[in-house]
Amino acid sequence: MNFNTIALEVLVWYRQNKRMLPWRQTSNPYFIWLSEIIMQQTRVAQGTGYYLRFIEAFPTIQHLAAAELNEVLKLWEGLGYYSRARNMHKAANQVVNAFDGQLPKTFAELTKISGIGTYTAAAIASICFGEKQPVIDGNVYRVLSRLFSIYTPINSHQAKAEFFSIGKNLIHTTDNPGDFNQGMMELGALVCLPKKPKCNHCPLQTCCKAYVDGTTELLPVKIPKKKSKTRFLNYLLYQKNEQINIEQRLEKDIWKGLFQFPLVESVTQISDADELKQLIKSAENWSKVHFTTHQLSHQTLRITFWTTSGESAHGKRILIEDLKHYAFPVPLKRFIYIKLLPLPALRTK
Ligand code: SF4
């Protein structure tokens, strides 16, 4: 099968098998952009709700640009990789101020916008403007590595250029680059699965080198991830008169821009209040109220919440019931809703 036939098979298959997702009913570049950012590292079932809430809250790029960052982060809460939301907000402002409120129509111009990388630029340029730029996401890497039996690790530096070049050759044979890109991604998501690919339902079976060689389970090759690092986070709850202190995370670290309670990071697990008092040089009485573990892609967070009835000048002091207006990382949000903001019905018991 030559490149021309492969592209045609993908297009025909896509037209017959694509899922009717909300962002597939539009070619509005702003909506396509939102969907691409939201769906990175996210399952469709989880991301769809976020997409619909975003287009309702911010129906145009001007609405997104005019929003407060906290509003955007609040809507993003729970989706993880918060830099995506911060970059999206920054990019919306750049488009409004430097591009007259319109996303540019070419791949080259799109990549000039902060936070729009080659992947997202290729998706917008091909789906909305018919430019022949291949989109190489995790699904496409998998399909291509099996189809052409490529053993270059897909998370290596060389892989990007190598796979992009194959994608480019394929997309140049089609007149519908948008559907071709979406077809490749959909094929990876529905048929060419990481484990147990459904080769008997694949339109590319007869030309797939890995299928013919019986090596589908060996591909794609990936360099193993670095070992996860463990961090010990101690959140300090200064609770008095229905008020509490919160602060915004501003340093270059996880959860930048989100809110938290005053934080002390320790090198080992703090097990009792005396140890905490020594660490933070405090005369207050502290009690441990909750402990949880939270896993991020490269970090294991062991989080302890400590409370005191004292006050602190750290951050700002707000009513506990107003915590719901701020964007918090998932483990803190969970703690807030379980321990600090119980349902009114439970509160009266
Ligand atoms: Fe993937 Fe199997 Fe299709 Fe090859 S034949 S592209 S391994 S689903």
C-alpha cells in the first residue's frame, strides 16, 4: 500500500466511524483550539464536560481574554497540568491585542502565539483552514510506529522529526488534511490501542508492518520515565472566627497560579505536632486533621493538613465559606469540600 492509499483508507474509515464529539460539529478556530488544549493528556469522557463549560463561560476569544486568570483556573480545576490554562489565557490576550481578535490562519503564524506549539498549530491549521500539516499526538505516534515498524523511542528527540516527516508525506497525498489528521488520531484512540490493538477492525491491516511481523505489542518503543520523586507538604490552617488564610502559588512549580493554605515543605514526613512546631518555630497548638497522598506524573505528594486556632499574617484572610470561589489543586479542593465546607444538611446535624 502506498502513501496515497493509506491516506485514503484512513479518510474513508474516519467518515464511517468517527465519534460525534461536540468540537467535530464546528470549524470555528477558537473552539478547535480550546478542544485541542483541553483534550491533551485528558480522556474524552472527562474533557467533554470541560469543553462545554468553557465555551459556555467564554463563547469568544475576547471573553476568554477579558476573564480574570482565577476565573479560568477555577473552571479548569481538576483537569491537571494547569500551565495549559495559564498559557491559554495568555494566548487569548495576545490574539486580542496583536492579531485583532482572530486566530491566525496559517501554521507558521499560529506557532508565534505563546502556548501554541506545533501540535496545536497543525490541528487548527489543518482542521479549520485546510493546511497540510500533520498532527502527531500520542495516538498518531502509535499508529505510525506500528504501520512502518519504527523502533525510534517516541519520547526521544529524534522521534519528532522522523514521525513528522512521515506524517507530512502522508498528508500531502490527501485533499482533506483536517479529516485525515482527525482520522489518524481517531484510529489510534479506537482501534490501534496501546494494548491489544484491534487489528481485525483496522483499515490498514494489510499494509501494517508490525501486524505482518507479529510485533504490534513491541511498538511503540518508549524511554522509561524517571523515577517519581516524593515531596512532603504540610498545609497550615489558621482557623479562627470562621476565617482562614490562603495564598497564591507564584513560584515556578506545580500548581502555579492556584491557591493553597500557607505551606511548609519538609524533607521527611512530619508525624506529630511537636515536630511541626519545631520546624516552623511556632508557639501555637497544632493538631493534625487529615493526611492524603496524591500522585502526579513525576511526583508523589504526601500531604498533611494541620490546624490551629491562631492567626497568621501569611497570604490573605478570607471567610471559610468563600473558599469555593478560589481555584485549588485537586487534593486541597477535596479536603475543603469534605472537611471545611460540609453540605448544609450535614452541617446542621
Ligand atoms: Fe495498529 Fe493493528 Fe492497524 Fe497495525 S493493523 S495500525 S497495529 S490496529
